[in-house]
Amino acid sequence: MNIRNFILIFLSLCFICSCNNGNEVRKETKQVSVHSSKKPKTIHVYFFEGFNETLGKNTIEQLKQVFDSVVFEGNLPYPDSAYYAPRNRYKADKLVKHLRKLQGNSSELVIGFSPRDIADKVHGYDDYGVMGWTRISIHSSAVSTHRLKDKSRQQKDFLKLVLHELGHADGLPHCKHSDSCYMKDANKKNHFPGLNGFCSHCESHLKKKNWNL
Ligand SMILES: [Zn+2]
Ligand SMILES: [Zn+2]
């Protein structure tokens, strides 16, 4: 090999190496910028008066595996305006609006845990008892343990109920993709024992909302 060829080969190798280094740098820069643009997800939780503290605190610990920050905002009296005397229960829509007012007009999710029955206008009735209620436009939810009668499953079912309503609060409709998805419509009964997670469709929506799934 003469000296001219040697220099040419040497320069080509330098060029290839510098290209590879350039790719590595670009890749690292991209990873860092994706990571730093991730907004931490915060959930604000209130307990309406009389809520089982152990159940509530355990649920908050479980939610911390899904959200960056879960803040317990304290115990809360029911607003008088939400009480519906004829059925001795509370209007769910008034509760979620009350929660949002307390938490300010933020885009962060807020949820209230209720031991008392909640109900609202749905399924053609003016006052229909529900396990959970969400107003998507204000990212606010209320959930009730009143209809989760089986104490042996209450902790598990309550977490599924909470995740279902928070899924609504972050924009998901009821799921049409899987019968075992947390976002499946309860269809007037406690269907939680048959649910085992978010389906891939719902999961990809929630991951974009910074849920740690
Ligand atoms: Zn629902
Ligand atoms: Zn789904």
C-alpha cells in the first residue's frame, strides 16, 4: 500500500467514526429532551365525611404506583346543596362540581371518595344510583363504596372503580375493545370481578396522559 492510499483509507475511517459519534450524540439529546418534557401527573384526593380511612389511605398508596404524585387533600363535609332528601343520598354531579371548585380550575385530576350513596340523571331516570360519576370537561370525579357490598373484595373493586373514573376524567369513553378492560361500562351492575386491567387501546391513550402503566 502506498502512502497516498493509506491516507485515503485513514481519512475514510475517521469520517465513519465521526458519523457514528454524531448519531450517538443526537440519540442521547433526543432521549433527554423526551424525558424532560414529561409533565408530572398529580391527582388530588378528598374523603367525604365518614369515609373508611384505611380503605382510602391504602387506595392512595396503590394510586402512587400509577401517578407521579397523589395528594390527600383532607376530609370534606358534603355540601348541603348536593343532598337529595327523598332518597337520602347525594347528587353526584353537584359533588364533582364542588370538588373542582375547591381544587381550582386546574387541568389536574380531582376525585372524592364517598361512603354515602350517590346518584344522578342517567339511564332515563332523574335520580339513578351509581358507583362513580365523572364530568370529563372539568376532570373531576366522585366514587362511592355504597354499592361495593362484598367486604372481602372491596379494596380491589374500589381501586378498579377509581381507575375507571380517573380514566374518564382524562378523556376516555367506555371501552368497546375488550370485555375485561377497566373502562368497560358497568351496565347497571358490579362487574369489577371480571376486569383485569386496561386494554392496549385504553392503555396507550392513558400513557400519553402520563399515567405510569
Ligand atoms: Zn364509566
Ligand atoms: Zn379498553
